[in-house]
Amino acid sequence: MRYIEEFRQPNLAQKLVQQIEKAVMNNRTYRLMEFCGGHTHAIHRYGINNLLPKNIHMIHGPGCPVCVLPIARIDQAIWLALKQGVIFCSYADMLRVPGTHQDSLLKAKARGADVRMIYSVNDALMLARTNPDKKVIFFAIGFETTTPPTAVALQTAEKEGLENFHIFCNHVLTPVAMQAILSGDDVQIDGFVGPSHVSIVIGSDAYKTVAEQYDKPIVISGFEPLDVLQSILMLIKMINTDEQGVQNQYIRAVSTKGNIKAQSLIKQYLEIRDRFEWRGLGFIGQSALKIKDSYARFDAEKVFEVPEIHGQEHKQCACPEILRGAKAPKECKLFGLACTPETPMGACMVSSEGACSAHYQYYWE
């Protein structure tokens, strides 16, 4: 199966839209949050918002790993990058994300920091092998999707004795973020279009507690337009019958239990933090991972004694509100004016999964 053309067929999309139109109740509003930034971009790219009945409102969620990282962690990354004898490795998006006073890793590089753009953690490991006189730090970010490669990197560094390889760990957990959103009082949500790539690792059962605790339906969805439309239809039917729980639309990739081998590897090298700060959601208990003490020699936070930093958001940037669904990108005063992809004022405009980036790319004129 090719998995591309089959999930972009206009005639099938039309049939799904017709089914959605028949399923919706005209006397109620459906507020659906697509948690993942990949879904946000798919919705805008294929004009799905324009196909849906007016009483279905799609709300952007915090599922952009670059976006949810708080200003303080970016400031700490810049602090690490500026240390003498350090090669700091980061993915491209993170280089441009503004920290306090609009500083960034890219600007730190201009000031002399040895900051390298990499494509995978393997690139960072190679730098450690070929630069034994340097301390190589990998900026690890992301949800459960990108956590297994970090665990593999720790395993590799341990086996090879790469004592000059370190990780600045910023991996966060999806179900806990859902709980934080639902426990807030500034946004109402009737159901979630659940993340797909994350769920490949943790499985669809990982969301059962959230669904049951808050009496909400969650549908794990693929990223193609037919995936999203079918998931919305599934959510509408669940909402109409007051059904809570988890359904899996993305059955071609997601199982109930997830990738057990990946989960085991993560547990071997990483453990849950007591609390971690999220942009837009504040400090959330047990919402992120850290490197276990037995592998502390690879933990950049401990090796370099990273100081606590209180980051400062740009006062007019609405990225925090956008990430929890309280505002839409165009409600930000900076959007499309002071804040553009060329001159981003916040992470939501930088990231390839950011909501502001999606709005600007597909709707801004």
C-alpha cells in the first residue's frame, strides 16, 4: 500500500464531508482540539476547515515540541552553547526560537558559540567521536516520538565510552499535557484529535485515563486529509452519544499498547521529572523526562551545573495563549506584522509545526 494517494482522494473526502454534515446536530457546537501541530498544518494545507459545517470549531493544541519549550530552557541552551570548549548540537527550528530579549542560538553562534545544525542525534554522536577534545551537547526535545532515539544515543555513548557526549534533555509527555489543558478554565473542548506519531510509541491505551477522568472522547488520527476527516466524523458520533473513551483511526500504524521495545529502552535510561515548565501551560507535575542518575555523566544539566533561569516572554506575543487553545494566531497583535517567518517573535511562528506558521503559510496575504 502506498499510503499517500489512497488518503488524498477527493471523491472520498467529499463523501466523508457529507457524512459529517449528516452527523452534526444543528443545535450544538463541536469544539475539537487537534493536539498535534502536524494535524494543524494538514487541516490548513488541505482546506479542511472550509469544508466543515460552521458549528464545528477546530482548536489548535500544544502539540509542537519546539513551541511548548519555555523561554527559560532556551536561555539555558544558549548559556550551554556559550561555554568554552562546547559544540552545541540542535535541530534547525531550535536555532531561531527566541529566548529572553529575542536572543537565540543562532545569535549565540554569531557571537562565537560553536552551534551546529544537525539532522539526527547520530550526527551529534559522530561529532563526539571525531572531536574528543570537545564537549558535545545534544539539545534533545520533543514528545514521546523523539524520545527513543535519545535513549539509543545514551546506550551508544555508554557502550563506546563517549564521555565527552552530553544531552540537554527536554522530552515532554503528551497525556499529561492533555490533562493540564482540560483542567484549565479558559478553553472548552468537547473532544481531541489525538496525535499519531506519539501514539505509535505509547499506544492508544495511554489516553484512557485522560478520557475517563474528564469524560472526553479522543480519536487517534493519521496526518493525511482523509485521516483527519474520518477522525472528525468519529468524534462527532462519539459526542452525539455522550461516549467517552479512546478510538483509534490510525490503525495502520498505532496499536493499543504501542512499541514495547521503545518504551523499555526509554525506561532504562530516562525517568519522570517531578515537574517541568511548558510554554502556555506553566509548571506541570510529572510531565517530562530526565536522564537517570546512573547516567549522570551524560546529563548536561548536571555536568555543567546549569543555573536556574527565569525566562521572559515578549509581552505582546500570544504564543502561550495559542498553545493552550485560548487564542487563534490572528488574534495576536504581532501576527503578520512584527512577527513573520523571517522575523519571528515567538516559537509558534518559527516551528514547522507551529500554529502561527500554518496560518501565515496558508492564509496570510
